[in-house]
Amino acid sequence: MVQEASLMGLLRTLLIILLIWYGLKILGRIFAPYLMKFVAKKAEERFGQQFGGFQNQSQQRKEQKQKEGETVIDKMPNRQKSSNDKVGEYIDYEEID
């Protein structure tokens, strides 16, 4: 008698666990797109606030420093000699079996 009760309890517990698992999977498929849209919208707002603040500060600094008719170079390009200049001509080839 004790073995039957524990076997029925075990089967009942497994059935409840499986029902909860599949229920969460179904709810996840239904609500996942809405959750992703919400998270993406919040991330976009945060990024916009951070980038917008940085952009406004940099524009204000440029306007203060720059005079009319003045040329300003923000960044000088780094020209380094690459090792490819010394190598020579590139020749494309095919392997023959």
C-alpha cells in the first residue's frame, strides 16, 4: 500500500512539473516578442540620451573654439608604412592536382 501511494505521488509530481514546464514554454513564445520590443525600446532610449548628451557637448565646444573662416582638423590621419610596400607584386595562382 505504501509503494502505490509513493508511486502515485511521484507520477503526480512529474506530471505537475511537466505541465508547468510546457506552460512556461507556451507563455514564453507568446510574450517573448513583446518583451524583446520593450527591452530594445529601453536600450534605444538610454543610448539616445547618452549619445545625444555627448553630441550636444562636443558641438558646444566646437562652436566656442571655432572662429568664422577658420579651418579645423579634428584628427590627423596616421600614415604608417605597411609591410606590403616592401613585399612586391601579388600573383594569384591555382593549385594543380
